[in-house]
Amino acid sequence: MLKKIVLILLMTAQANLMAQRLHLGLFGGVSAYNGDLTDKFFPKKVSNGVIGITASYELRDQFFIRSGLSYTVVGGADRYNKKPDLVLRNLSFETSIVELSFSGEYYLRNLYSYRISPYAFAGLAVYRFNPYTYDGTGGKVFLKPLSTEGQGLTGYTVKPYSLTQLAIPFGGGIKYRINDKLRLGLELGLRKLFTDYLDDVSGNYADEADLLTQRGPASVALSYRSDEAGGSFLYPAKGAQRGSPKYKDIYYFTGLHLTYRIIPAVGGDPMRKNRNGCPVNVY
């Protein structure tokens, strides 16, 4: 009986210790994308909000393992470009992005001893996207089924892109310790992608007749939209450059990250006291 009691006490103590190392968080801010339809950083007209939740486990005072789930919508449009040829191309897109990420987070200073510390993070993420646009009547049309650059069509080597992809999130920020439980960070995070089709634009134009025959008139109408921008509808020749595959698309977030460290009601915060043998600095 005594052994069982000791085992239960040890397990309870271990659970309490692990709970004291767990930080739950909320993230909110602004998101944007860079690619073939915009190259500006946080363009005003197509930047959107992002929201997320996080859970971080404290391996060391200055090193955390962080997981996060976030949701946003990003987009871009040729009509905001300053280059006349791109304005006449008149392509546009939006996509929602659901991202699950895991990363390591390192703090330059120990926030149990200091109020403020810069930090950096990097890791791996999986995300889901599905680019769409709006046709001339305002109807929402998803772009992947249209094979706008010949993806998956007979006679073309371009393969259809997957709507679930891996990414490498990385970035950094500065975090402020409000008290022993709450921390508030201002951060910027970028995502290195392994696809250039986040915006459904990457390489060359497919043949107009091939699109019409194999995917229908919507594919032709939405893969080159000069007529809607006041230009003449003279469809580009097969193989003409539509986008640039040289650089992959990216998306990125900036915003505030508020975290709360779980401290059991029973027993207080012994970990906090054991770590420091001196008063906490305020700078």
C-alpha cells in the first residue's frame, strides 16, 4: 500500500512539473504573400488577418518546443501592379491557409531573470491551401481543376500540384514578461515553400485550344484576363511566359503572441523559486 501511495505522489509531482513547463498561447496579426501576383512586403490592399493557438513546452529556461495551429487568407492581384504588361494579364487569386507547425524557439536572455528578450524560431509545418478567383460575374471559381498552365493535360509534362504541402517556418521577435505567468511577444514569421503554385501561377501558358477541349471555357477565360482589364483578348502563344518559377512563393505573418504558463493551484510555483536564487531583474 505504501509503495502505491509513493508511486501516486511521484506521478503527481511529475505531472505538476510538466504542467509548470507548459505555455498555452494565442497569436493574432497580419498575413500576406509574395509571388507572381505581388512582390511588395505586406501590400496594403491584399494583406489580411491571421489567428492562431499555440502550445509550448519548456525544455530549458531559454529553449522551447512550440506547436501551433493557425488560419489566414492571403491573396494577390495584377491590377495593383505598376507594370503595364502585368496589369493587362489581370490575374488574381485568394486562398485560405490552415497551418500546423512545430518549431524550436530560443531566447537570447532568460525571461525568469529579465523582463525582455529577443528570440528566434525555426521548424517544420504542414499547410492546406486551395487557390480561387472570382470570374467576371463575381462567382467564386477554384483554380486547380482548370489546369491553367496545362497541369495534368494530355501532351503536357507539368504535373498537378498538391493542395497539402510542407513548409519551413522561421523568424523571430521580442518577448516581454508581464508576470510569472504571462508573456507577450511581437514576432515576424516567414514560410519557405516547396511549391510555386500557391497563387496558381508559375511557368508558361498552355495552348488555348487544349484548355478549351480538356478543361472548358472557364479555363481559357481565367488563365489570361486581358479583356477584363480593357485590353484585346489575344490569347498568348503556347509556351509564352506566364509566371516565373525561379523563386518559390512565400507567405508570412507578423503580430502579437500572448502566452500563459500553467501553474497548478496546489503547491504554487516551486520551479520558479528553485531556478533563481536572487531577485528578478526588471530590465
